[in-house]
Amino acid sequence: MVIYDPLMTISVTEFKAKCLHLIRQVEAHGTSIDIVRRGRVVARLTSAVPLDGRPRGKPWERLRGTGRLEAAPSESMLSDSDFEAAH
């Protein structure tokens, strides 16, 4: 069994002949495969779930829990002069 490298590029014809095997490889190893027609990438086969098993989700959802609160909940980050400047 061939293990494809993570930066693999194959032709549409080769993908068609080996698609089930390639899908299993991407699923098992988390790699991506660029599919090329006439030297131009027309599609990319990428794992839907990372190897750690957690679903990818939307980028902004993946940021949840990574921030830090720099002030107390009742404390404002703006001074009174910042509010006066806005008027």
C-alpha cells in the first residue's frame, strides 16, 4: 500500500482510477491531495475531520475559549475622555 505525501498532486485521470484508495489515505493520514487537469489545480481532497477527531467547525468558533479578559467585568477599557471625544 502506498502512503501519499501531504503535498501530493495527481491528475484527474489518476484520481478517477484510484479515488477510493486516495479517500482512505486522506481519511487515515489527514493529508490533502490536489487534483490537476492540464496542469491547473481544479479540486482539493481534504479530510473533513482532523486526526484528533474533533470536528473543524467555523474559524470564529475555533477561537472560542482562547481569549483573555484584561479588565474586571465591571471595569471599562475606555476612559471618560474617550466618550467625550465621540460626541
